[in-house]
Amino acid sequence: MLKPGPRVLLSSFIAVYLSNRFLKSMKKTIFLAMAMIVAVTAFSQERQRGGQARRRQINPEAMALAQTKNLQEVLQLDSVQYQAIFLMNYSDAMAMQDSMKARRERAERDGKRVQPTDEERKARAEVMKKRMEVRNEQMKQILTEEQYNKYLEYQKKSMHNGRRPRGGRFPGGGE
């Protein structure tokens, strides 16, 4: 049997060394990629949970303030109009918080989130329709004719775009 020469031994040693080194670097790369995937997934889930928690903890005053500031920018409200609309937005936000709290308590009591029946949906839609009518009447009393027409124009655009009007959220106006 022939013994390999020093060059053959050196080249085979280098080949084995490089292949082992390549495998180690591939293992490290795969491990890092897996770790990144796990981290990104965990981070995105945490952000989603955080967003849900923030939505549950609605601050009615902050919501009313944001909506009123938005209307201020679009309709150029004077101070009396600003205060009246803020109070209206605040009472709406409090009512919304109360209804959300009642639904959440019912879901916790029943142990699951129950989809509303058709009658409940219709009743809720009717209540919202009446609230919007009352709100529009209040806005008509608070705003000038020109401001009120701008407000109605916004509502039409919102309905056309599939968005519900939410007390002063105008396109391009903050939220």
C-alpha cells in the first residue's frame, strides 16, 4: 500500500478543514435565521396584544379631545363651538366606553364572545342611526351654515368610502 505524499495529506486536510468550517458557519447561519424568525414572530404577537390592550383602555377624554382638535382644524371652530363639540364628543366617548364595557363583561360572564343576533344588530344599528340624527341636529345648532355643510360633506364622503363618520375624523386631518 502506498503512503500518500505530504501534498496529498495537506490538500485533504485543508479540504476536510474547510468543509467542517463551512458546515459550522452554515449551522450558525441557520441557527441565527431560526432565532430571528422566532424573535420576529414573538415581537409581532406582543405588538398585537399590546394594541388590543390599548383599544380596551379607551380614555374618553383623550378620544374626545383628539376628535375635537381634528374638527377644529377642518372647520375653524371658535372657542364656544370648540367647547360645545368637545362636550358632545366626550359624552359620545363615555357612552361608547360603557357599551364596550357591558359587552366585555357579558363575554367574560358567558366565557366566550357571542356574536349578536340579527335582531340585536338591527337594534344596535337603529340606536346608532338615532344617535347620528341627534348629533347632526346638535351640530346644526352649534356650527354656522357653512361649517355644517362642510360637516355633511365629510359624512357623505365617509359613507361613500366605507368609513363611518366618527365625530370629526376628516380625511387628512390627523387620524
